[in-house]
Amino acid sequence: MDNDRVIDSRSSQDGLAIRRRRQCVNCGRRFTTYERTEETTIKVIKKDGSRVPFEREKIKRGLERACWKRPITTRQIEATTLAIENDIYQHFDSEVESRELGEIVMRYLRDLDAVAFVRFASVYRQFNDAYDFFEELRPMLNENSKTDSPKAPK
């Protein structure tokens, strides 16, 4: 039998836990507990078929490398990492192929910073020459040309 009662419940500041304010029924002392949901570990299926646990820190390090010397804040990198992690846990039950994971990261990077996107894509897709860069950028360039207003001839 529980000897305490919940006085107040709310989300924690990081939004990843439930903060409960409790009071002991016997002595009246108050204390706080935090409850976190237990998530199943997603495995990443590597190109060679091996399976390794999904590591949030690997995603963050990849983003940091891609965004090096770009006007991207630590907060933006953290928010992007969290968004990617949430995307993975929402759309995959137990396993995700590394190829799909890379595509998800590139989708978020494309929205964050075009240079960081190309940096990441060049490593991820193993670009061999300038033509590979051009082919990766072609959709972005076409998109930008459609949204830009026509320029008047000089």
C-alpha cells in the first residue's frame, strides 16, 4: 500500500519526463519524483548486415561535423538531433537501416543549412568528383530558381 499521495503532476522542463510532487501520508513530508518512459532500443542495420544499437550521440557528432564553421548554434544542433531521434522512434519499431537513417539526417540538414547538407551528403554518398556534388545540388538549385523572382536584365 502506498504511503504517499500525488499533489501535482506536470511535464519536466526537457519534456521527456513527468514530474510529480508527492506528500507522505504519515508524516506530511513533501518530495518530488520523475518518471521517464522506457523506450525500446532501436537497432541500426549496417551495410554489412550487422546490427548495432541506435546512438543519439553519433547523430549529434555527424551534425556537428557537417555544421563546423557554419552559423549554426549548439541549440539548433541539439534541436535537430532531438527531432531526428523522435522521427526514428516514431517511424521504426525495432530496426532501421543505416541507409534510411542517413536519408533522414540529410532531410533535416537540408532544411537547416545547405552547406552542411552538402558536406554530410558528400561523405555519406561518397562523392568522387565535382559532378557528384552538382547532381546532389541540382534539385535544390531547381527549387530555388522556382521560388526566386525573375531578375530583370541589365
